[in-house]
Amino acid sequence: MKIDNNTVVSVNYRLMVSDSDSAQELVEETSADRPFVFLFGAGNLLEEFEGHLRGLQSGDTFEFTINPENGYGISTPENVVRIPMAAFVAEGEELDTEMVKPGNFLPMVDDRGNQMQGLVLEVGDEFITMDFNHPLAGKNLHFSGSVNEIREASEEELAHGHVHGPGGHHH
């Protein structure tokens, strides 16, 4: 069986990232006992990632690079914002300095209810500066790995848009 839309795919991979002036850095690596299992063609992954896997079979290996424009985008200054301290402190409470400190990612919600993660860059007296660029924005993504298994997706998986069972979501 070949990887195509509506198949459940199990792969093992190693993800290395780099920008234009840095050496590659390991970001993620799956293992035989914890492969990456996903519903191919459901729109849950980077389009170019799936494009490189389409047509592969069990046992095939792969190696490819996705540039920032086709990955997580370019890091932009517009996504670095200053947020008033009041947004982080309930009335009469103190700032949780263990949680709100440079280097930590915080779950946030924008004015339209969209959930996102923000990286705390700086904590000032009145404002907290946060970066809402994706952590891999501006990075070249280098994937290498192998295809473990491919199977037809069940009707339930297709209806829900994700894998059920081992390696997938459990209801």
C-alpha cells in the first residue's frame, strides 16, 4: 500500500532545524516504541511534509528539507507585542513570577478567541513583551526517517479527522 489521502501512516523521523547562519539542531526524534502516527490528507500537517511522503510504502526511507516559507513562516516583528501587566494579574493578586518569566511559553487567547502560545521575552514594570511567532518560524526543517506502516483509515477516523487507537487519539 502507498501513502495517499485517507490512509493512516506511521513513521519514525528525526527533525533537525537551522536558520541561514546556524548549524543544524535536533528538535524532535521519534522512536520505535513511539512513532508518529497520523491521518494523511486531513490537513493537520504541513502540506509540503505530506507532499514528500505521498506515494511512499512501508520500509521506504525519506530525507527532505522544508524552507521557512513552506514551513512555519518567517519570524516577523509584528508578532512581538507588549501586553499590559494587568492582563496577567487578577485584581488584588501578585504576578506569578514562576510562570511569567523570560523563556517560558504561556497559553494565551486573542480578542477573537483564538488560542496560541506566546514566548515571554521580557517582564517590565508595566508591560510584558511576548513573541507570538511560531518557535520554528524562520527555520529550515530537515526531516529524515522511514515509513513503518500504512493502512486504510476507518470511517470513524475519517469523520473525526484524526487517528484512533494505538498511536492516535482515544475517545
